[in-house]
Amino acid sequence: MTTPIGPEAQRPNPALEPLAQVLGTWRTTATHPHVPGTTFHGRTSFARHEGGAFVLMRSEIDEPEIPSAVAVIGSDDAAGTLTMLYSDERDVSRRYTVEVGDGEVSWHRDEAGFAQRMVLTIAGDGSRLDAKGTMSHDGGPWEDDLQLTYERIDVSD
């Protein structure tokens, strides 16, 4: 049996504790303005990773128009910020700034060619998330992007 490498670093990250409210597995339904009249179905999970040092998000949509994705969320203690590194099946990878507020989790990227924002509003009982995505191309006006409803399937630690 191989000895684990660095197990002492696999510990809870207190900076990620505000994300505890979204941990778990969620059933998703979604719409996208570029595919009018279509409802997408899938699953998303948010789980502690490496003993809580990070939060791992995995998402998949049954229909092929929306890519499956994985993201890892971590913190920078010195800057007091949270960052998400995102990758999907299209070979797209992006870095987002994550913010957690009262009843809300959001992530955004403000790159000149393509800016994007997602705001998840958390239901008071924690059983549902309503997510509104917006995007801007080349500094243009913000327009609707992916809209999601998350319904909790189970809770994770």
C-alpha cells in the first residue's frame, strides 16, 4: 500500500465555510436564450475536496447543447478572496472570482472579450437555488445567459 502524500494539508479551509449552504447534490433545470423553447435537465454537486481544503463543483446536463463541467473553489488568505477554476468538455477553462453574501453565492469574470456572471439565490430553507447568468461580449451590454433552478437531492458534509 502506498503512503498518502501530504495528508496533514487535507483539512477544512475556514474561508470556504460560507459555501456550506450549497454543499450537496442538486437536480437542475435550465433555459438558455440561444436555445429558445428548450428546457435542459441535469445534476450539479458541490462537495468538500481534500478534507475541505477546497470545494469541488461538478455539473452535467443531459442535453448536448450545454457542456458538462468541473470546477474547484479555493481561497487566497492574503487577498481575502475566493477563486473558482472552471473547465468543461469543450476544452474551455476560465477563472472566476467567487463572492458569498447573505442568501447568495456568485461568481464572475470580467475579461475584455467575454465577461460572465452567475448569481445563485438560496431559498430560506436551503432546498432550492435560483441562478441567473448574464454575459457581455467585447464590452457590450449585459444580456441573459444560462438560467438554472437547483432542487436539493441530498446534503453533503
